[in-house]
Amino acid sequence: MTALLLLALAAGPAPVKVGSKAFTESVVLGELATDVLRREGLAAEHLRALGGTRVVWDALVRGEVDVYPEYTGTLLQEILGGRVEAGALGAALAAAGVELGPPLGFEDGYALGMREDTAARLGIRRISDLREHPELRLGFSNEFLDRADGWRSLQRAYRLPQRDVRGLDHELAYRGLRGGSLDVVDLYSTDPEIQAEHLRLLEDDLRHFPAYRAVLLVRADLRSRVPGAGAALELLRDRIDGPAMIAMNARARIDRLPETEVAAGFLRERLGPSGLDGPSAPGAGRRLLSRLGEHLALVGISLALSLAAAIPLGVLAARRRRLGQAVLAAVGVVQTIPSLALLVLMIPLLGIGTRPAIAALFLYGLLPIVRNTHAGLVGIAPDLRESADALGLAPAFRLLRVELPLASPSILAGVKTSAVIAVGTATLGALVGAGGFGQPILAGIRLADTRLLLEGALPAAALALAVEWAFDGVERLVVPRGLRLPAEEPR
């Protein structure tokens, strides 16, 4: 205990945790907030691209995040459900232990957009003009579809007749416009693609959308808990105007520069150089090793937990046939839950980070091991069981020294299946800040960057193959020689 206390004291204060949502502008703003904290000598960590509004807001309220960039319209309409006037926003946030940090100086509102040639051909300039064209194909970000100020309320306000509405990632909507598979998408007013791809913003003639002024949301206890944090964040007050934000988005999404580099360049320009400037971004080798460690931790811990629970459950299912049917049915039902849904279901219980990812992977790893343990035990030949009984072996001894060794090929096959599933599914852990190879995959999807996609996908695939190969070696150590399949004789 003394050693642990000394280590904790040596580690210093916990870093300020900066969160961001899963779109480019939010990630850039998160990097800016992280950098200004570090400029003032404070430890700061950026939990990037955590998901949608509710995920990051809930993390802030729970104390898993200390600060994140948000927009006033989103606060009023989505988080507070339209129950609070703009003048009472500060008091409503204080009730949740949150305060408005410095405004950043720009507004990024929702809008609907079309390709200029399509809009001109159809004579569409306002959102209300869409009523005359029910045949148009609409594609909106998944969050916009369900937000209080999103598609449903917009459709009611404008009485829009369109029914062909698809949900997709925000950045992927531009590909749909480009390829002609979509006609209308939701845009952010600071998206650089609006100018780069000659898109027409449709006039919000009913003024449905509120003002979306960018601010930092800060936990109310941060200033007292981390002296100097509030003053550091104030360095961003009104520093970013609309053109500057559009330019930063363009550097990240069109020029494909890392968000860390984009943020560092902006701060050098506006605040001057600092001791943090320089080639601080890790190289490809270090990034690979770091993500490999994170990925292996997710897979290893979850697989160990699955083993500890699944083998006893498999034994129970084999020994108690009726109860076994219920056990197999229960773990089978868990396997049918989509992995993304299961991961999100874990967030209210376990928060963000590695814990919900490990919990989801643990549940997914149960079925193959339970099923194969059950199948291996019930498949033991009756004469072998009778021989064990004739020797008068105790039940526990017979299980450990006869039945489980005989069932070991089947059990190991289930463990191998669970391990390979965990390697692939662990990439989704990046959605809740668990890291691993999912981080570059999600960034590649968001930025339409094939290089980033491959930076995560190829090592994940190689790791799955390595895990399968490693279990072939484990089989030679665990499975008794007489139970192994004989190697094929050369012809």
C-alpha cells in the first residue's frame, strides 16, 4: 500500500480531460483546448471522437470529461429539450454541475444543402421549396435524424413530404452528393465542402434552426480542482471567427492534415510559439505500438473474464440439462445484440473508456466458449465415463483430470473463436475512448482517408491472424497428445 501511495504521489495530479464529439470540427476544437492547457503547464488529455452529443454530455456530467466544445443551440434544443430560454441557460447548466466556458467567437449552425446545379435546375432556394419535390432523396447524419431540432421537427415545421430519408455519417453524405445518390443533406455552416464543392445552402425561411454559437462547456469544479485551468481556457475566448474555423476544417478534411497539427498551427499564429512547438507527434512505429498495446489489453482482459465465466457455465450446462438450455439461450441472445448497440448500452452503467468496451467484449466472448465447453463435455464417449466411475474417482477429480482434458480440443476451438471475434469487435471501442486500432479506422471513415483506414484495418487483421496462429501453438501445449488430430502424412 505504501508503494502504491508513493507511485500515486509521483504521478502528480490527474490530467484535465478534454472531450470531443465524433466529427472533425469538434476534434479540432478539442485539440485547441488541450493545447492551451498544456501551454500553461497543465497536464491535459484529449478523449477524441467519443460519439454524439448525449454521450459526451453525459460523460461531462459524470465527471469523466472536464471540458468539451458545444453549441448554444444544441444545449437549448437537444440537451435541455427546449424547456429553457437562452437567458436562463447558465442557471440550467449550473444545476447539472456545469458552467459555460468562454465563447469561441464563431457560429456553426445547421443548414440543408444541395449541389448548385441540381438546385438551379429545380429552382430550389429555400427549405420550403422542397415541398414541391417529394421525389428528392435526403441523407442526414444519424444524430440530426433524431435530435429535437433535427429532421423530425424540421419536417413538421415545413410540412415536407419526403419519405426517402437515409441516416449516415456526416462526412459520408458529401460522397452521396458527389456520386448522385443523394439530393439533399444536412450541413454545418463551417463545412469547407460548401465552397469547395459549390453547394447551395437552402434558406431557412421559417427560421427553424436556433443560433449555434460555439462555446466550451466546463465542469463547475474544474477551476477549484485544477488552479489555472480556467485562465488557460480563457485564451480561446473569441479567438476563432467563422473563416478561421472553415480554414481549419479545410486543412483537416480536404488537405488531410492531422487535427493535432491543425490546432498547433492555429495557436502558433494567434498566440505565438510555445515550448510545446516542434515535432511532438509520435511516428508511425510508436503509434502502432501504442495502439497494439491498447488493443491487446482490451482483448486480453475481456477474454480472460470470458474464460473465467464461460467454462463454469459450460460445465453447468452439461451437468444440468434443463438449466443448460437456459444458459445457452441466454448467451445466445446476447450474441444477437448488435455490437454497437451493446457498447452504447454499457455507457450509462460503466461510463466511457476501456470499461464499457471490455464489458461488451466479455459478453460477446461467452457464447463460443460456453457452447463448445458444453458440446465437448456431452460428447465424451459413455464408455470413458463408465471407466472413470469404475475407478471410483471423485466428481471434481474426474472433471479436472478426465472430462475437461477430453473436451479440451472443443473448448480451445471456442476460445480461439472468441479471441478472433474480440480482435475485430475491439475496434469499436474507439467510439467510447478505449483506443486501439479502431482509432485510425474511425478517423479514416470520418475524413475519407484510405491511408488512415488501412493504418488501423491492416494491423487489426494481422493481429487476428496472429491470435489464431498462437492458439494453434497453445493447442500443442494444452491438448493431450492422444487427442490431437494427426498431421497429414506427406504423399
